[in-house]
Amino acid sequence: MGASLTREEAATRAEQIRVEDYRVTVDLSGAEDPANTTFGSEVTVRFTAEEGAETFIDFIHESVSSVELNGEVLDVDDVVEGSRIRLPELGQANELRVVGRALYSRSGEGLHRYIDPQDGEVYIYTQYEPADCRRVFAVFEQPDLKAVYRFTVITPAPWLAASNGELLSSEATDSCDVPGSVTHEFAPTQRISSYITTILAGPYTRVTDEWSGTGSQGEALTVPLALYCRRALAEHMDAEELFALTKQGLDFFPQLFGVAYPWGKYEQAFVPEYNLGAMENPGMVTFTEDYLFPSGATRAQLAGRANTLMHEMSHMWFGDLVTMRWWDDLWLKESFAEFMGAYACVHATQYTDAWVTFALARKEWAYRQDQLPTTHPVVADIVDLEAARQNFDGITYAKGASVLKQLVAFVGEDAFMDACRAYFRRFAFGNTDLDDFLGVLDEACDHDVRAWADLWLRTTGVPVLAVTAPDDDAAQPARASLTQDASPLRPHVLTAGSYARELGGEAVVKTARVEVRVPAEPGTTELAGLAPKSGPGGTRGVGVSPGEGPDGSDTPEPSEGAGAVLLLNDTDLTYCLAHPDPRSLAGLVEIVGDIADPLARAVAHSQLWAAVRDGRLCPREYVLMVARRCTAETHAAILTTVLDHARQALGQYVPVTYRTTVRRTLLDALGASMLAAEPGSDAQLILARAFAREAARDGKYARPIQEWLGGAQSVPGLQLTPQLRWTMLTAVTATGHSTVSELEREHAQDPTRDGHLGYLEAAAAMRSDRSKEQAWERIASGTLSNDELSATVSGFQLAAPAVLHRYEDSYFEHLSGWWAGHSMEIATRMVRGLYPRAVDAQAASSDPAAAAAEHPVVRATRDWLGQNADAPAALRRIVTELGDDAERAVRLQVMCLSR
């Protein structure tokens, strides 16, 4: 992995030098031969320094053949120290030339080489964040040493190449590993950080277009556009939709930010085996090719892709134009881009419901991360690059964006956007920290934003807002109220609504809504206007008089005895775990699927899922609720996420005693709803996918799946795409109803990337002991690429608990070796993916926490942490988080057994 640059080392180096430019040549002429494991790398960098200073440059290499500093050839053995090259006795103006060879990657880190299983073609791309540029060429690898970069890329003759800058020329050359290759020269970039430089090379399909608009001074502006993907996926690259979204973003962001798009061209490449959703390299954004959909896509998937596209485009300003000084302030780009992705979708595209997905899916990521013992403030304490890599997490992305959404509610949208515009004008092409952004925000509004930032950005933990709605037997109606149960206390701007069934109808509608401001101080806050209301027979809900809301607007008349509920934070303005009063919680279980407004419905679902994870709602009852009331959901993103939650609750939180019965109830509901869904609809596809994945745990459903696969039965409108076929094949294989020869025949008919990964997962899911042993050996061998590893791990975990228990001791024995012997990406996938998942509680207990602490997996995790205090911090963090998840799972199972 190379030496982990510390914050102190980076600060010292930034004081010593200023980098002018890099001239980089990467020789990929031999990339088509898998036997060639390395490529040529040459860099010349010019920089200024303090006279007589000594520093170092970073390079994770296979070999270094030459280091020349200011015309003097240095002794390689003397100056090369691991992944660092020592630079002694610098002058005021310096020129350094480093020649060496670097390694092709199969982990998605650095320069990744992919061989297409369908046609044998080779594809190259780079991925550097946070510090893998040093895997390709020698570089001062830190974000605040910006420079101009000019790339030369040498490729086989038929290939094209792309980079941040415009392509200037492509000419034949013999000055390379393989004569007769082509040299591609690119225009110099503007001043950017090393981690957002990029190279793309291979026989990619390229489609072009252009955007026309106006610059910051009203001048006409044209931006060339291009899309890239593997040839085998070309027919599935929906260029018209992708270009339309790109143009909508380029129309929107320059106007919003007051700064014209600054990077010349705007190209986007969809690449295989990508570790991220996408990366914001200016002029050449890279995406996972999972955003192309050869097996079809639901609207939720298309909306997710649009959100990512807007997220990356917002980075052209937040992150690329203005970059954080060090990784402590990673939030200055990722939190903002996460927020802006949804904001732009709502304001500039057809995907106007982006905040619905954010409320239910993305914020769940934040809530889970913030409840772990390894949580950290949004503005984090990042001591080195290893810590930085671990902080691309739910706090930095989803919590940060949630807090920004609350900031917009706190200071006002106009003030927030004014601050963003001033930020870009003031710090363009520079580096910043939190104080820089607070400075412009301070100028744009009248609020105490620094006190706000101290409470929201420099603290940890999820605020808990608990609702109390007492019975209204007294002469004067009692008022609902809320208390903030968390430390530190934070200010909140939010809304609360009451919801009840519409008179004479089935829909649950808002009957009133109030805005609430919760101060950052102890005490209760009354929800004036949302008094509890009794229905016939003593059934109490929360409501107001029908006909007029608190804002003067008309509201539907609730039906009597409808069990109206109070829904806190119903427009999702703030970041909190909202605890409904007990009767509202029970009411939400009954009515959540019928809430008419999608955003309020998503918030209600989020609160129910939080209640499961906190032990306030029995996991078994939650899964049964989903089976009985939620499989008819019409919003694709809500349906997808709720089914994922139900499957997670079933696999982790429902005790094994109940699991088979509850699983069959869920599977029967999924199957019936799939048959009843509109043929060809998103809902039908989502239900079919969930059914196939969950059926891998129960052999009762193997026969109907086999009949679908064989064509004896069909579901009207449901197309058995290759991806769905492999999911179904994995299900029947995991339950012992398929053979290796059957999988091999299917693989021969589907040689695509998805077919290859589907085969690996299904083969690893075979029930035999020998198959599991072989899968374990393949995983541990280090020969699999990143995606091959994940597919194999996924199949391996589809096994009975008794089988998986056999590997628990081996897992803990190999943790340190895996971490030391692989890149961080591969090691992380192994450590997370192979963690013992069979954490089944066997008996109820009066003390669930004590019972969880004594569970063998939890105890083994704690023992490993205790015995490996000197293990790398990133590895300890991952194991700590996995142990916390296991402890929660056992605790919830024990609580469920006691009810």
C-alpha cells in the first residue's frame, strides 16, 4: 500500500515547495499481453523550494531505473526508500526526472487493466482517490500541492486514449515497449490536485455531442461532450438520455454558482470493475459501468444514475475548482456534492423526487455509521492517508449532506447559494478549509454560523427527537411535544405533520403541518397546532380540526377513528432519529404504505426502520408488516429500499426460531405481488429480484424458479434478462437444486462480464463442502480481481450457519495477513465480506446486552481486537464496526425472543 503520508508530513512539504507542472509519459504499448505485469512511467516535475531543503516524492513502483535532480543523476539505491524517493539539497528552482516501471492493477486502485471475457479486449483506466496517483507516476501526493499536468500516453495502434486535457495529436512511435504503437499527446490542464488526474485507454466506443451556453460574462460558450464504454456494452449505452442529463447540468450549475464551467471539455467514461460510483476527474469523469443496464433498469436505478451524474458535475466546482487543503475537510467536496446531486435533480431534471430516495436510503447510511463506535465528526481528524481512505463513508457523504440541508433551512436558501458563489470567486483553483467556507457564509447571512458549525460539524452522534403525545382526557386538550435526547444538543429547524385517512378513501393524507424550531438547550418544545384527537371507541390519534391547516391552506378531512399519527420531520429538513410516541409508532405500522405523499412516506419508513434497529419495533413484526402492507408500493426507490430492509432484518435481526416461517411469509407475498403487478412494470422487476435473492435461503421455492428458467412457466411481462437469470440460478444452486455442469452450460451461453460474475457467485454458492473449500481458497489466493472477489464472497456466504461456523477461527487467524498482503481495496473486501454472519441467538434473556457480549462471534471479535492493539488503525476500525453490527444483531434477536 505504500507509506501512509501523515498530515504533519504533508503540511511540512507544503511549506517547503510549490509545484509548477508535471510532464508525464505512461507507456501502455504492452498492455494487451497479460504476461506484461508492468508499464513504463516517466515524469519530469518542476517545483520551487527553500534553498537547501530536503523532501521526498511519492512513487509506488515495481522498479526505479533513474532519478535525476537538477541535472544530477542520483544513486537509486541511496534515495529510493520504499514508496518514497528522497530529494536532498533542493535549490530554489528544481527540475526532477524519475523513470521507472509501475504495476498494472486488478484492484481498481491506480492504473486498472481489465480483460473483457466476452471478446478478449483490454481496457485501461485510472482511479486515484485519495492517494493512488503515486501507483502510476512519481508525484507529490497531497491535495494542496496543485500543479499543471501534461500527459503523453503510448498505446497499441488500434486504441484510443483520453485524459483531463484535450487530445492534441496521435502519432505512430517506436519509442516504447512495443514498436509500432501510437503516442497520444494531451493539452496541459489547469492547476489541479493529483488525485483528480486521469488516463483512459483501450478500444472504447466513443460517442460525441456538444453543449452550447453562455459564460460568466455572457459570452457564447461551447463545451465538447463525449461518452465512452466497452465495445461489448455499446448497444446499452443510452447516449441520448446521458447527454440530455449532462446538458441539463451544464445549464444549471454555472447559473447557480455564478462561475462558468471551467474545464474545457466534459467527457464521461463507464468503466469495468470500478470501486466507486464515479470520480470527478475534471474534463474526464469516470463512472462504474453498472450505470449501463444491459439487463434493464427501474426508474429508481435511472434516478440514481442521474443523481450520481449531477453529484460528479457539482464536483467540477466543489472539489476540483476549490479543493480541501487536507482530508480533514473532505466534506467540503463530498457533503456538498451529495447535497447538490439531489438538489440539481429536483431543479433541473425529470427526477424531481430525489429527496425521497435521499430521506430513506442515503440517510440510513448516515444513521448507521453515526451509531457505530467509530463515528467521527463531519469535519474529521484525519491523521494520515490510511485514515482518509476509511472516511469515504456515511458521515462524510450522507450525514454531511443532511447537515447541509439543515443549514439551508437554518440560514435560508438564498443566503446559502450566495455564500457558494462567493466561495468560488474567492478561492478558485485554490485550497480551503472549514473556516474559509464559514467566512463567506458569515458574510451572506445574519445567523451565528460558527456556533452552528461547532454543534453540527465538530461533534458526533445522531440527535434523538422524541415525541410525547399524552391522552387528552383533561378539560383542556393536551399538546404534543418533543424533547431532544442527545449530547451535544443541537438547534433544529423542521416540520411536523399529522396524518390520517381521507374521509371515504384509503389514502393517508396530511391534515396539518407546523414548522418547529428546536433550540440547542434542554427542555421540551411544544408542537402547537398538533393536539391529540380522540376517535370513536377511545381510538386516539394526533390531528387538528379538518378544513384548514396552520398556514391557512385547505387540508383533507380525516376519517373518524382513522388512527391519525404525528410524523415528526415529515419534510426531512433535519438530521435526527425521530422517535414517534408509542401510539403513532403503532399507527405507522398500520398506515405507512398508504401515506399519499412519497416524501412523508419515505420519512415514515425511515422512522420504522430506525425503530427496528433501536429495539423499539420487533424485527419479526417489521418483516411481516412489509409482507402484508408494503409489497404493493408504487414508488420504485421506496419499494427497493423497504424490501432491502426487510431482507436485512430477516437475515440478521429475526431469531432463527422464527426465520423460516417469516421468510416464507415474505416470499409468498413477494411472489403474489409480482404476479399481480402490472406486466413489465418497475414494481414487477423489483419484486422478482427480491424474490430470487431471498429464495436462495429456502429450497421450497426452487421448483417454480427452475420452471421459470426452463420456460415451463412464465410471469407475464417479466423478462428473464441475463442478470435475473443468474440471480435465480444462484438461488437454486445455493439450495442444492443445480449442478456444476448446469452452471457451466449457462456460462458458455453468457460470456459477458455479468455472466462471468454470475457464474463465480453461483459456483461459490454450491452446497457441497468441497465447493465451499474451493471458494475459500480462491478468495484467499489473491488471484481474483476486485469484482471477482466480491462475487465469490457473496456466493460463499450463501450457506447454512453450521457450514460457515467452520471458517470462523480461520477468519480471525488470517485477518492481519490479508491486510498486510493485499492492497487496501482487496483487503477491505476480504475482511468485510468474510466476517462471520451466522450470529444466531438461541435463547431469550433479561439482559440482551450481556447475552450479545457472550455470543461466540462477538467474543472472538473482541478477543482479536484485544490481542491486536498494534494492528493498523484502518483494519481495527473495520473489525470494530463489524463487531458492533454483530452485537446489535444478537441483541435484537434476544429482545425479539423475549417478546
